[in-house]
Amino acid sequence: MTSKSPNIWKEHYYNRFVRPRASRLPGLKEAGTPNEQLSFASKASRWLEDEHLVGHGTRTNWKRQYKLRHNWTQGSCAVDEIEVAEQPAIPPILVQMHNGIIYMADHTDGLRAWAAKGKRRLLAQLAFPKEHSSQPPTTLAVDTQSLDASLQRIIVGYQDGAFSIFELSLGVTGPSFHHRFSHEPSSSGVLSAVALSWPYAVTMTATQRLSLYRFSEPRQKSQQEIYGPPRLLHSLKSHTVWPPLSTSLRTTQSTITVSIAYAQPTYLSGWTVGIQEVKVSSTGTFLESRLASAIDQHYRPLAFAAPPMMSHLAGLAAGTLSTSTTLELRHIHSKPTSLSYTHPYLLVSHPDNTLTLYLVTSTAQTLSISAGSRLWGHTSSVSGAHVGGRGKAVSVSKRGDELRVWELEGGFASSAARRRLAAGDLSVQIRPEFQDASQEVSQAGIDLVNRESTTTPKRARRDESSEDEPELTLTRGWIGFDEENVVVLKEHSQGKQALVIYDFT
């Protein structure tokens, strides 16, 4: 393959990564998209959600873009590790990732921002306001809907029910944090979840109190300006929401929709998942609240390539069909270890080696959750997972020694998708590569080495000696990704914590 013409790489990119998506998107098939719209040579060709790569004035390096997407499909990446704490934080360090920046909040170091690309340096740091110095942060969220590339807003919730708004300015003078507002503590207790879509903010307490606020636009833009107190648009008490949970915020000119996806205990069979949508007008008028759950009778186990892991259930005999079925059902309905919701995908991880994918349907008339589709692929307990809007997901095992990338777009409504599930073709294990044998190999890299594959002498020696190293790494359950990187928060046995960045470029 030559690279003299960028159109060659552009055409290969289209034929490998854009056209195949049509078979995974039921909406396109139902609409009967003409074949010429899925042909690279056609002027009417559709690029689906890759249209930003061919937009007016956009100059895309198609060779680099092709390599990036190819590396994702193979799980091939470089690995880097950033030490972020000498001692374990209580509560744990909070992490979020957006637009190539990793945001961290903890009681000791306050609010920090790290670059996920390039030299991966510390961009900015700010201590929490004095009134919150004795209260550790318990939840963190970033405004992902902002269109201003030079300004990013962050909300931090605290143990006493208070919350603060910060801004990260990315101007020509360099990145810097600014404290904009702090809300007084709440009698409802610790904040367990927050969401931000300016000028709206949502808080959820551990006692299931949901509050929706609206801020007024600042009168003047100054680095020292403190925002005025927000207006409380609506507050309600839920009786169905249990952790783990995910809170999101969608806005239009006239309505605000708060979505809460959560674990839900059932009376007879353990745990399932539910979702609640609360709609409020921009003036604060309550419009409606809707609930949906994936009830037990809708659970549909699908064919799988490998059986679920049962070895960690001690004291139960194996060998009979009834016992095996009982064990599997116990795992199916165990409390999730993590939950991630990016509409329409709701992904939960379980204490065994599996995940479950649900599809959420939200229209003006109905709110519903599809049957759960069980996902096998991990070989040990899954501690965390994250799913994006196009159905790409990443998951990590509890020990951090196995990460997988999943392609879940479109769910499993089609027979082709079910065949991919049965064949185990939905995910690929992330396998870092070390570019220079003379470079120091991080412990995170050793964790992910495929010991059955061919290794360089340097890697082989490190693998053999690793048995003498008592160090053990665990994941805190947080994992995130963007177009180029996967980021995991890991903790070593001595208590040191690090961000491990897997770079697919």
C-alpha cells in the first residue's frame, strides 16, 4: 500500500471503518439508505458520525487516522504511568476525562488537571476553598456539552453535601483553575453524584435527594469573579435509586431532562438496573417523572464463547446442571460493581468475569430498558467499565491485569450481532507494546504482558523476575477513554496511586 496520495488512506479508512457501521445501525437499514450513499466514490457518500473528519476546512491526516482506528481494533498501544499519590486517599481519588484532559480531585492535593497527550504534564492545580478544607470530595463531573474550547467547567461535591464550581481556563497565558462558586452544606448529607451542563447543575445525595439548580450568567468575566447563588429549580426525593449510579443532564431551549441510571434490588432475584427521567421546564415547572427497569422476566441470556467464572464461589458443589444453573443465576443477579450510561447504552460490570449491556429507549411517549445481554471475555473479576455514545466501551479487571475494548454499537437486535457475540468477536484485549528495550518498563506494562506471545529479551527478563516482586496492583474501578487513549486509576500494594495511560496513536 502506497501513501503518495492521502485519498488512498481516506478510501481505505472509509471502506474499513465507515461502511461496516451501516450493518450495525438498525436505523440506517430501516430507512433503506441507498448503496451510493455508502460508496466512497460517490459525492453523496455518508460518513455517519465521522463527518467531522471531512467537514469544510478540516485537514485530516488520513494515514494517522487509519493507524489510530486500526490500533483500537487490535488492542495495540503504548503505555505510560503517572504517579499521582504517595498514600491511598480516603475517600478514593476522583477522576474524570474530557477533551484530552484528565481531571482529579482529592482531599490532599485539591483539584488537578493533567494532559493526556504529549508529555502528559500537570497543567493546573488548585486547593479547595478554606470552608471545604476539612471535607473530602466525594463526587466529580465535567461539563461535556460546552462549545467553548478555551474554558472548561467542573463541579465537585463534598462529604457534607456542599458543592463547588470551578473553571479551567485554557487561554494564551497557560492553563489555570479558578474557583467560581461554593454552595453551603446540605442537611441531606454526603453528595454521591453530580452533573453539569451550564448553566444547570444537578446534585444527588446518598439519601436519594435530587436537586436541580440554574446559575445566572456572570455580569463580567474576571478571573476573581465569584458567581451569584443559583436558583433551585426543583428538588425531589427518590426511593428507588441505589449505587452504583450515573447521573446525566440534557437540555433544550424549553426543557431540562435529568437522567439517573442505577442499580436496583429486587425481592426475589437479587439486582437489576433501572432508570429515572425527570423533566423540568426552563422556568422550574415540574413536567414529569418516568421510571423504567429491566425486570427479571425480560432477562435474555445469549449464546457465549466461554462460560462465566465460578471458581470464586467457595463451598458450593459443581457437576450437576441444577447447581451450575443456580451459580449462573447468582452471578446474573449480583450487585453490579460499576455502572456507565451514555444514551442509549447502559453497561454494568459484575463481581464475576462478565458485563451486561442494556439499551435504553426514550421517546416522548415511553421510557424503557431492553433485555440484558450478557458479555463474556474477561478471565477474572471486572471492577469497572465505561461506555461511549457510539457503543465503544472499555473494561478493566480488579487486579488491573486485563483491559478489553468492546464494540457494542447497535446492541444485539440483528442476527449478525448475535453471531459476533457467540463467536466472542465483540472485544479485544489491550496489549501494550514497548518501543525501546532500553527504556524502563512500567509495572503497569508488565501487568498487561501476554505471556504466551513473543517478547523481546528485555521483556522476557522482566517477566521472569516479576515472580520475585511482591508488588500487586488493583484498580479503583474508574476507567475512561477518548479517541486516542484509555486511562485507568491503579493502586499499588504500598498505597501509591497512579494514572496508567494507554496510547493508541
